[in-house]
Amino acid sequence: MPKKIAVLGSGFSALAASAYLAKAGHDVHIYEKNSSAGGRARQLKREGFTFDMGPSWYWMPDVFERFFQDFGKSASDYYSLEKLGPAYRVYFGPGDYISIPDTLEKIKLIFEQEEPGSGAKLQRFIDEAGKNYDVAIKDLVYRPGVSPLELVTPATIKKIGSFFSTISKDVRKSFKNPKLVQILEFPVLFLGAKPQDTPSFYSFMNYADFGIGTFHPKTGMHAVVDAMTSLATELGVTFHFNSEVSRIRTQGNKAIGIEVNNKSVEADVVLSGADYHHTETLLPQKLRQYSEKYWESRVFAPSSLLFYVGFDKKVENVDHHTLFFDVDFEQHARDIYDNPEWPDEPLFYANFPSKTDATMAPEGKEAGFFLIPLAPGLYDSQELRDTYFDIILTRLEKITNQKLKKNIIFKESFCVNDFVEVYHSYKGNAYGMANTLLQTAFLRPKLKSKKVANLYFTGQLTVPGPGVPPALISGKLTAGLITKKNN
């Protein structure tokens, strides 16, 4: 029997869930507090420049394709992809960098040049990572985290040891060159935890990196949002923008609708793709599953200081994705996870999409997106933002041997305070809850409320975890629970 479903937020997981629910015949309404769809994946457009405000890496194209195929479509029906070659560049000092090519065979040659014998070791490492990828992406992450028994399959039993070692141990066992170690540890940062706290099983991220590659959707990551929004609209989903939900309406222990813009809206099911912690504050205290103490005890992925910069000339000696690992990787990690504070010497990431895509900046100019990972909950001020922008621009100029500060047309920033204000993000985190051993699968906050009937959750604070591909999967999982319950 068709149900009216109210969905909070329009990020990737909410869009995915809405599409599946509409396909199942439900009357789906999305309520988005901001003026456009996408959640953290919104775009900023200014003076002919276009910036993806959040996610900027397109990995795991098979997950996106699997999503669209569930609706008899293909990603190519909505947007075009270009495989990046090189995938990205990593700087370790002035003029000292390694560019990661677009095939594993080429990458092995690069590794061999840096550390003789490492090419064959890399092949073995990626072969094992590929097996983990098959288990994880083709099976494990599509389980809803309802029971520990979901993890017990013939394939996972063989992998049990990989849950009790770490990425850091595995990498350092085979590779000694510090540059290669950092490159191999980098992909798990997308999962929101230190490599030494991330189970070996998550080496499937290395397979996503080296085994599959890095892609760019033409016009940016927001092309995926546009595609999913179009698909959802085709399926009958109704969007309500500038519509902030201020309360989840309950009767006893049952969700019966929402309050939005001071109006009551009836709904048979409420599904939140908004921040999980925030969503529970929309309920009476007695109906919240998780206490403030619980959230305080979780390991959260970093927040970020982001800059969107328009340059009046092309930036030299950088690739589309460029990582700056010219300072102490371990110290910056400690500043995020162990003793939260602003880093003295921050690692940072720079994205220049106009290197690949002419639509992202006016001719002869460059769009620059910069990200410094930070501990969530830090004090945030314009003075700090300006200080850190100067730090990373000074380093960028020195490392890439060029002058840029006088070529800035404009810059805009986004940091902890903005994550809280714009997305209601807990402590201003950017990526959700980290995928550590004790925060994996059934140990994450649940997709279905344990206290409120007809209330469900989706997104990066629940199953399966941080990242855009997991968000698509999370939406499918939650929609599956709702559809099963209402059949």
C-alpha cells in the first residue's frame, strides 16, 4: 500500500532513498532547508567560475552505475565521465612530487623507480585489495547493519584477520619508502580515520584508487546531483526547497509527520538524510536513541577549512587533484584525532577542475578549491581562516615555483561554523562518523529508529559510512527496510 513519505534533506543518500521509494510506488516529498539540492555537494558559481563545494573525487564508478541500472538507466544517460591521467599529484617538497598515472601497470613503474622491488609488492597488495573490494562493494556494504550475523558469510570468514590488522601495518610491512607509504595510506582518509586505526579490510579503497582509477564528471560532481534529482523527479518525487524541518511530529512512540516552516505536514513515514544527531534533537528527549554522551564518545571524521578561489591566470605545476604532503603527516593526524587543535603545519589538498573541464572557469583563468582537514568542534573565526589561507598559498607558491597571491580575483571560505549553520552538522564535521573497527556495520547508528515507529535514517553517520558511493548505498538500504516494512 503506497505511503506518504517525508524526507529530510537532499544529499546523495536522501536522493537515492527517495528514488527507490518512489519506484516502489510511494508518495515521496523531500524537504530541503537550503535553496538547492545536493546537501554538502552543492555548487558555488561566481564570476564565471564553478566550484563543487564539497565532494570532488569521483571514485567507484561501478557503484554509481549500479545505482542507475536499478532504474533501467545508465550514468551516461545523465552525464559524461573522463578518466583522469594522471589521477593526482602528491608533493613532498619544492619540486619534489610523484604523479599517479591512470593504470596500475604505469603506477608499478613509478613505485619501482622510488623503491626497487616495490612494483611486484604493489601488485600483490592491490590483488588483495581487489578481493576485499569484491567482498565489500559487491556484497557486504549492501547489508543494513541490523545484525552482526550479516557479516558472517563464506567470503568474510576468510577475511576475518583483515579486521584485526590495520592499513598502516599492512602498508609498512611491504613498503619502506616514506613517500610510497603516504600515498598508500592516503585513500583511507576518505573513511575519516587514521590509517593506524582503520582495519586492513578497508584496503579496498586502494583498489578503488589504483585498480579502478579517478574520474571527473563533466561540469563537476554536482552533475551527479543533477542526475539524481532528474531521476527522482521522473519517478514522481516532489521537492520542497527553503523548507527547514523544525520538529518531527509524534503520537506516542510513532512518527506521524513533520513541522516545516511553521506548518504541520502529515506523513506515514519520516526518513532523515540530515545529520543524525540533529535529527534526534527534533524529537522529545525520551524518544531519542542516542545520548549526548554517546555522540561525544564517537570517533568523528574531520571537519575542513575550505577555500574557493578564482585566479586570473592558469596555475602551473599542478594537476586536477594535487595533494601537499610536504609537512609531518603524523603530526597533523594527531592534531585532528588525538589532541584536537589547529595544526601548526597543515597538510592540504588542492583541486583545479578547470585543468580538465573548461566549463569550470573562464578561458585563461583557473578555479582553485583548497581543503585543510581539521578536528571537528574547533573554534572558527575569519582571522584564523585568513591566517591559514596565507599559510597554504605561501607554501603553494614555494612548492610549485610560481607567484599567485596577486592573481586572486576572489576567494570564499567555508569552515566549522558553516558546516554547523548550513548542514546542522554535529561539531561541524565534514564527513560523518569514522569507519573504525568499533564503528563498522552493525556498530554504527541504526537505519531504523529503535524508539520511534516509522522513523528512519540514511547518510554518513549511519550504515555503511562516509563517502559518496556509500551514501548511494545507504539510501538503497534504508529504502529497502521501509519497503519491506510496508509491503
